[in-house]
Amino acid sequence: MQDSLQLEVHDLEVQVLTGIYSEETHLPQPLRIDLTVDLRCPDHFAPDTPLGASKNYLDLKHAATTALPEGVHFTLIEAVADHICETLFLGDPRVLRVKVKIVKLAIAEAGEAIGITLVRHRR
């Protein structure tokens, strides 16, 4: 079994053009995005191990924020999650698996979390 390192970034709030209903299609809506990324990792992390042996957490944040194309309407939030996965896979060959959870904040009526979780593995 291969070792892996999980990096996590949670509770990113991002405005994204997404949705299928007329009231959703012209304005960005708030999404809460959580990411868990499995990386291939070295056999050992010594106290002086350089950052290059891991991954900068800001790369994960970038994939879920500024790497989303501005002005593009994603019909489904599944497509938003897929774009985030592809961005991370293309950006680093050590990324083995990406888990993206997206909650549509605008449709919650009583604080419930309504959304999807997509898990993709490197192929």
C-alpha cells in the first residue's frame, strides 16, 4: 500500500456563476468549498524537510478560487468541483486523489448544508 499525505482546506466561501433556474443564472451565488487532496509523499519528513516535499496550501485555495474562470456559468456545481480537481491534477503530478465538497449557501433555509461531494482519482 502506498503512503499518502492529505492536505485540507475547508470553509472557503466563493462567489460562482452556477445554477439552472432563471434566478440563479445571472448573478454569482455563494458556495462553501472544502478540499481534501491526497499527495504522494516521501518515506519520512525530517525536521528540515523543505516545502517542496509537500505542497503549498495556497495552491489548493487557488484551485477553488482564482483558478475558476471568471464570467463562466457552470450549470451544475458538479462541474465546478470537476474543474477544481482538474486544476489540481494538472498542477502537480504528486496529486493522487481530490475530494471536493460544495455547499450551496443560497438555498439553505435553516442552516442546513445542501450540496455535493465529488472524489476523483488520478488516471
